[in-house]
Amino acid sequence: MFKQLRADIASVKERDPAARSSFEIWLTYSGLHAVRSYRFSHWCYKRKLFTMARIISQMSRFFTGIEIHPGATIGKGLFIDHGMGVVIGETAEIGDNCLIYQGVTLGGTGKDKGKRHPTLGNNVMVGAGAKVLGPFKVGDNVKIAANAVVLEEIPPNSTAVGVPARIIRRDGTKPVCQDLDQIHIPDPVAQEICRLKHQIDVLENDLTACELRNSRKNSDKTNN
């Protein structure tokens, strides 16, 4: 457990430019506090101390605004940045060195029993406000854009955006999680609007040309 906590601190220090020291991270980062409480509550959960585990997790939720069920399985190096409003369900699984922003939900759809929550691979980044709902797998090195709603499996090395989420990039050349940019991601909806606007412009130009030809024909008939 303590080795995992050291890895969690190192992950924050490596990826957050605002982090000045391990001591500052330990004292002031709510995401780390939530993960630290989760480690202890999960230890209790595995020893069937279920009530104690839930008490610890609910106290952590009260102080950090982050709710992690003690039954979830989380690898080393998880970085929950800002963190307010993050919810991680009981059967969720998170791999190593993942990055989760505020407002993220790793939840269920209410239709499944047993395994109800998603599984994230290694080096996954989930942008602010994104929802990943259901018992499917998100592959390694996946990047999920802010406010995306993911309802089905995403293959490794992919970028997903939109509601519902669609894959717009696959098999990148570097681990996706190292790129913290949530802004410069192609928006497929905006791209489709631009394509339709271009088609409308072409049709309007064709219509104008037809009107000019008809006007000339009518003018010639009148002159004759």
C-alpha cells in the first residue's frame, strides 16, 4: 500500500506543473487524499470489514468531494486532478498511471449485475466531466475528451470525443496520457457542420448560376 502511495505522489509530481514538492502534494492535493483513503478502505474491504471500509470512503467523500467505492480496483500512479465530483463505482478497475479530471464518472447503466462498471487500461486519460458507463474495457493509452459519454469499448491507443463518444484517432505514436491537452481535439460535430456548410455554399452557387442562365434565356426570348 505504501509503495502505491509513493507511486501516486510521484505521478502527481511528474505530471502537474503546479506541484512544487512531494510534501506539498501530500498535504494539499485532494485527489491524493482521496486515493490515500481509498487504499486504506480497500484494504479493509478485502478483509471483509465492509462497514469500516464504507465509513472511511464516505468520510473521504465528505472532505474531498471524490467518491471512490472501496471495492474498486485501482493500480499505481493514479492522478485525480482537482477531483471534485469524481465518482468511481464498486466494480470499476483502473490500470497504472491513469489521469482523471474533475467531474468524471466511472459508473454503471443500472441494467447490469455483477460487473457493472468500466475497466480502464494503463495510461488512460479521462477529461473533465466525461462519463464512462457500463461493464466494458477502455484500452491502454486511450484519451477521452472532456464531457464525452462513453457507452462501449474503446480499443487501445485511441482518442474518443462526443456524445455518445466516437473514436477520432487510433494507434498514436506516443502514450496518450502524457499529453494533457484537452482543448486541441478535433470536434466531429463541428467538422460535420463545416462539411454541410460547404455543400450548402456549393448548392447556392449552382442555384445562382442556373438563375443567371434562365434569366439570359428569358431575355433572349423577349428580344426575339
